[in-house]
Amino acid sequence: MIIAPDGYILTNDHVAQGAQSFSVILEDGTGIAASLVGTDPATDLAVLRAEGAGLPYAALGDSGALRVDQLVIAIGNPLGRALRSRNGRLVENIIQHTAPLNPGNSGGPLVNSRGRVVGVNTAIIAMAQGIGFAIPANTALCCVSQLLTHGRVRRGSLGLVAQREPVERRLARFHQLPNRYGIEIVSVNPRGLVYRAGVRDRDLLVSLNGQPVESVDDVHRLLADWEIGKAMQLVLIRGKEQLGIEAAPIEAES
């Protein structure tokens, strides 16, 4: 969908992925060339720039105002071409709807009855009856801003490889932890700030900035709204001991 009169176009990352060149066909059949501005595999979004001006465009609405049972309409090019993105990251606040989607709806707008774009169509569940998903317009707005500025979306990383692990009940009781699970550190980037702060392999991360973490998705969720380079508080279990460590996230590799 065109989202600005000077030719900026919002679509899915999986639609743009691997393409060497792009062309856009307008409603009247006019074809114009386009180039890739940036992609964000984590939200399955991409921005293109078409060579044009004064183009008709769709206005992004407030997806946060959506309510269950509200009428929405999916638009795309059918039979042309909590959800996880291509790189495995959980896409937050995904919109689930029953507007029929087919291959080719990907990257097209999900609009409300007033014509406001409330989402970007991205996926269907093959074994389900008529359930589709769309990236919320509010998520898209944040991504578009960063893609236009940096050509990518900058996200924080603690420089860890980790996996979910149960917290022993006696340890949870002893340290008064609400966690049933924590994040076991499999490896730490030795060049990262977290390693320098003292985090080591086999530590069990149970809290970030006072918020319990029980999955890698919880860590991603908290890092998404945290400033890169700003210190945050990590609570770890090492053996039977509880440790508090302060460290700053670095920018995640694309």
C-alpha cells in the first residue's frame, strides 16, 4: 500500500525478500519503478520508494482502538502471493481477523469501515477456517519511521544465547521468586557489555528491571521499548546464589 504521496510503500518483508528489482502497477494500469528502502524481518515489514509524486495514498489509523467484532476489510492481490516472523521473533499485538486472505494479500492493507488502515496483512493459518493475521498499524508506524531513518529497525540485545529452563521450587521459595521458569544462559558474547558486567554461561536470568522473565520472548518484549546503551538491572541465579547485575543492551545484529 502507498502510505505517502511521495511514493513510500509499505509491504511485507517476505514479499520483498530476495527481489533484485521492483515495479509498482497503479490502479489505472500505470507502471513505475521502485527501490527498497529497508526491511524488518522481525515484524515482516518492508518499505519501498516508488518514483512518483502526488500519488494517492492510504492513511494509517490507530490499531489500538480496534474492538472485538469490529468490521474490517482485507485488500490485496489474491492468488498473486501470536505469530512468529521469519527470524523466529514473536510479533507482538498481532491482529487476528476473519477477513478472507489468500496468497497475494500479503502486504496489503487491513482497513476499517471508514477506510483507515489498521493493519498489514501477513499470514493465514492453513489448517484453520478463515483465520488471518495482520501486523498492527501502530507497529508499522514505528517500523516505518526507523526504516526511513536508518534503513533498518534498531533493537537492543544483551548478547546472549539462552533457553527456557524451569526454576527449582526450593530456589523460587528461598529467593521469593514468582517465576516457574527462567532463562538459562547458554553462551555470552565475550565482547558484550553483559559479559563485562559479570554474566556467565549457565546463569539463570529471572528478572529484567524488576519484571519476571520466563521466556526469550519476554526478554525481547522488554528490550523492544528500552533505549540501546542505557543500563538495566538483571537478576540472576548462579547455583544457589541470587545476583543483581547492571548492564546496557547493545544494538542487535540484523
